[in-house]
Amino acid sequence: MCGRFALNATTDELIREFVAQGGRPQDWRPGWEPAFSIAPTDLAPVIRAHEGRELELARWDWPKPTNRPKGPPIINARIEKLTGAFWRTGFARARCLVPMTGYFEWTGEKGDKTPHYIHGTGLLAAAGMTRLVDSEPRFVVITREGRDAAGDVHDRMPSFLPTETWDEWLSDAPGDPGLQQFLTDASEHVAGTLHSRIVDRRVNSVRGAGPTDPTLIEPAG
């Protein structure tokens, strides 16, 4: 799964990396500074298709089904279930990219968890879905089976996409089993490039992890 992530980039850097390549400058630029502990229900940038690519801030909290009003926020969607009833509409019409520089996973027993920071060499783009809830954008991260360095830590990981596949993912291509397989195959390439390191246990607590503290992603001393 993916329950916390980092995004060490400014708004301008995100515009250059994700939006400018889509061929459309953006007039409105949401204020964003590097954050090293983005947790469920926090706001974070996402990229969606809108006359090119557009950057917006969205809340990491997918609306719950009416028969499940309580419980923790819905933050992940399993790639294997994208064509099922709950995710079908978002998969077909509301795909997005979620920029990250890395994410956190934990190993060990409850009360004695070891945090791992899993990252690449630069900005990563996780496949996601977004929708409006009472005029507020929300998003969810799509996860896949863990593999390589990420799989050594957890059996699930975000579905990261290489640059050359972004347009296809953000296009109006139908959300069918063919696109589901495309996402599975494309995310394989990025999964094999990731690395993992143990970081300080301060990140174990959302309250104790100041989101602007860059030492949260540094190797544990």
C-alpha cells in the first residue's frame, strides 16, 4: 500500500516537469513547497488532463461508499480492481498523476515499526484517480503488487509510470482491461529502478513528523 509520501519539489518545478511537457502553460499556480510527510486527508498536487495538462491541489481522501460511512480514509485503489463497480467510473473518466519523490512503508511488529523510504533518482509519477466532492478535488493512488526493492519491504506499491506513458494514461482512452494491462506493464519498468533505505522513527507518527523537515527522508543515523 502507500500510506505516506514525500514530494520534494516546488510548484514551479512541478509545472516544468509535468505541465510544460504537456504543451500548455498554466495561469493559476497553486502554492506548493516541498513536503516530506504527506499523510491521508492532506492536500497534495495532482496532474490531470484539461486542454493539455493541469496541476491542482487535491485532498488524499476518496469518498466512501454509502454503506461504509465510517473507518479510515480510502487512499489507495488496487490495480486488480479498477474495472470493478466501485472504481469503474474513476478509471474511465478521472485518471491523474500523483507526483512523489518517494513514499514510506514499515516493517516489524506493532509498537516497534521500522520505517523505510522508497524512492527513485528524481520525481516519480504515480497513477491515480481524482474526483470532485462538494467542489473539492479528491484523489486516490493506484497500487500494484510490490517488486524488487519495494517488494522486499511490502507486498504493495504505487503504480509509477515512466514519462513516455503519461499522455496515454491521461488521455480519454476507455478504462477497460486493455488500459489496466497497460498500467501493469508500464509500471513494471519504474518498479525495477527504485531503492529503499531505513529512516528515522520520527516519521512513524504523523504528529511527530513535521512535514517540512527534510531530515525525515535521510538515512537513519
